[in-house]
Amino acid sequence: MPIISVTTWDGQDDAQSRELLEELTRTVRRVTGAPLDKITVYIQEVPRNRWAEGGALGSDPKFPELSRRTAE
């Protein structure tokens, strides 16, 4: 049955994670009709210093700017 994997930066609090997991489960149930006990959703948390976009580390203070660049 459905297995949903979400990868995000670490730092989400338990309430945010719980809400995300519950909402994803509800959506999968509504769309697919899969039984609740057959839907698996999990979150993989990656430290910001192990995540890069456009070659810029998520822990870099200039990440929002650097990660949007289109040239070196």
C-alpha cells in the first residue's frame, strides 16, 4: 500500500510533524481509498549543513540568495 516519504530540514517541532503526517495520511486515504492501517508516512530530517541547493549549503547565512543562482 502507499508509502509516503517527506525529506526536510531538521528542526520541525513535534506538533508540526504530527500535523503534516496526519494531513498526508488523510489526503492519501481520500485520493486512493487505501485503508488507514495500510498507509505509511514518514519524515526524514536532514541537517542544514548536509543539504545543498545550487551548491549552497542550507546552513550558509546567504542560502536564500545563493540557492537561487543560475550561474557559478
